[in-house]
Amino acid sequence: MKKSDFIVIGSGIAGLNFALEASKYGKVTLLTKKDMMESNTNYAQGGIAAVLGAHDSYESHIEDTLKAGCYHNDVEAVKFLVEEGPKMIKKLLDLGTPFEEKNGVLKLTREGGHSCRRVAYSGDATGHAIEKTLVEKVRNHKNISVLEQTIATDLIVKGNKCHGVQYLEGKKIKEVYGKAVILATGGAGQLFKKTTNPDIATGDGMAMAYRAGAKLEDLEFVQFHPTALNKQGAPPFLISEAVRGEGGQLKNSKGETFMHDYHEMKELAPRDIVARAIAKEAQNGEVSLDISHEDPEIIKTRFPTIYNKLLEYGIDMTKQAIPVLPAAHYMCGGVKVNLKGETSIKNLYAFGEVSRTGVHGANRLASNSLLESIVFSNQVLEVIKSLEDKIEIVKTHKPKYVEFDAAETKKEIQAAMWNYAGLIRNEKGLKTAIKELNIIKKNLPEGVNQELIEAKNMVDTGMLVAKAALKRKRSLGCHFREDDKK
């Protein structure tokens, strides 16, 4: 059994930033189920949005965020996010994040839903650049201990107060107790058969919070990224929205552009609109994203990661259009928190994609996610103020390690969610998803191993998503009900 002032679960931008800030006030233990660089942050290509340009304003960024979120957002949270944004970019620059600059001025790009250029970036691997910068700071910090290849199994909660975390290390269940537990576990893209998320995104934090009795909200709002690579034998690799921001055009099977038929902002419409437009056009044949009309050297320089990855699959984006289809990408809802990251359970906090701050509403504005992660996880002083010094040990039940291959079970969950609770939903399908997930859950054995823990988390989170989607009968943002009787 370990003790630590702060226990952080997850090593994306939210977890790492919180760990760095909290280390000024006490000892931090950070748990991550893979290695530190394996997180959703690491796969974020586009950039981080903030009011940085001379022709931009807080009012404009706020309005763009609210509009994309279908005004389902928490206005106070959006205002806080936007006004803190420029300071957080400066913080990342001071830490050494290599954002693109020209003559000492940040280069800015534009993405879907933004009314102007306000997205700072590092090539087409911004998340990786930020993650790498923060990881180096955390690894070398004397007040932070990192437990890699370690998966949290459940929160230790008694009397609506979180005391610590149970985790699996090798084949042993261990415990760590602290003054505060921070969920920074990221999203749940692996609930779906096709996703841009890494294998680790299995909804762990949401499932643990749910089992502990915390409030969750807006889980029906699952954002599907419009442009993931659609090629047989290749994973649904994310093709950044910035490709469209820099002039890429969506074309149907006849080679015709079509977004003008769906939205006045065309290729730069909010993600939910673009994703459904592509899905509809794909009913008549392949949809592609074409930027081959732009200067080849500019494309290679601006999108080196995407260019080289596509070459591995036989596609030269300077000469060919990229076949694309939507894939599950981001959870707009999650564990309900306030501006301090406080959940409904005392001493339990949540930051980043696992949380529901209210910033994203019914549909996230592009490149607001990295910003949300760092802005809210920077609220460490607000967290510290409410903590007691005493660390209390409580009696717990420790599950046993079992040998069980859950790989096929995970595929069954992904198929049920993709087929019945995906981009386009209806009552019959959602009820079918819930029925199938219930059967899967009943067939899961007692006990733990990493695959089994992830399968249990996926089925719990999937059930929450499907039930929330069933309850919301009207379409809103990225929750689309084809049986909406408007």
C-alpha cells in the first residue's frame, strides 16, 4: 500500500499538467496503463485554439464554441476557457513546446467551425509536441513518481468521499491512498469499431466514476471525426481538419465537391454536419479529401506526419485524393465537474476528455480539446484549497486475477455500438445495443486482468452512452436521431 498527496490516473495533457502543478504542493503518484507517451493527446494532429491573432477576439471564440455546441454549452465554462486560453499558450511556449513561428510570431491555422485563424500548431503533430514537452518535465521531477504499465481497476470510495485507487500491477491488485484522486483517463473511442483513438481509450475513467456513484452527463454526444482514412487493410488513421483548413476539398464518387449543398461554411462547417454529409454521399460511392491542387512542397512541410503515413498505404496526397469516412473521435460529455474540476464525490476530480465541463455542449469545436485539458487542469490551486491533510485508509475488497481473453468480447462491444449507437441512431437500434451489451456484461467473469478490466469498462460506458442517446429523442449536435419527429 502506498500513500501520496495526489493520485493522477492518466498521462495525457490534463494528467501531466496537473501533476506538474500539484508537485509544487506535495507528492504526486501518476498511474498510466501503457507508457507515458501513449495517450489521446499524443494523437492530436490539428492544434490548440486560443485568441492569439490581431483580428480575433474573446467574443468571437466564445460564439464559435457555442454555435458548434448548438448552444447546449455551459456559457460560464466557455467564457473561462477562452479567456484563459492565451495564458496557457504562453505557458506551453515557456515550457518549450515547439509551436510554428515566423519572425517570432506564432503561425495560426483555421479549422472547422472557427470564424478566423486561431489555431496554434506544431506541424501536424501538435499533441505529440505538447505531450513530449510535458513528459520530459514530469520524468525529471523529484516530487512525481510514475507507475507505467499499471491499470487502475476501481476508485476507493466510502461515504461519498474518494480515498484512493485500486490498481493492477502485473498480476497483483495494489492500492494507493491520497488526499485527492484525479481522473485524467481520456475518452472512449474504442467503444466503436472504427475510431481515430488509440487502443487505450476504453472509457476507464467514466466507468470507474459511474461505479463509484459519481454523476455523469451528456454522454450521448459522441463526436465522429469526418475524415478518417478509408482504405481496406489500413486503420482509420485521422486526417486532420487542418487539411481542409488549408484548402482541402471533399469530393463524391463523381469527383464533384458537395459541401456547398450542406452548409454555408462548406468544408469548414462544424464536424457533426461534415460527418453526416460524408456518410450520406458515401451511400453512392467513395468520398475523398483532395488537396493535390496545392503546392506539393507546402503540403509535405505542413503535413509531414499525414503525408508519410499515407505513403505507407500507397497514397501520395500531393498527387491523389484521400479516401475518407467518419470514425468515432471524441466524447463531449463525461464525469460532471465544475470550474475547479470537482465531481459529485468529495476529493475526486476530473480533467480533460473524461470530464464534462460544459465547454463542448452538443458538439466540440475543433482544437478546443487540448485547450480545455490544460486550462482546467491548471486549476490546481483551487483544488488544494479544499483538501484536508489527513489520508484515511479504508477497508476494501480486492478482486482476484484471472486468466481470460477478452479480445473477442471487446470486438462484440464495438460492433454493437458501431451498428446501433453510432453516427446515426434510432430507438430500435439503441434498444438493441442496450440488449446486446447486457448479454455481454452477464457473460463476463468475476476477477481482473488488463483486457478484462477494459472490457468491463467498455460495456459500462457503452451502456451509459446508449441509454443517454435513447433518452434524448431529439437530434442535437453530434447526437443524430433519424427517427426525430420534428
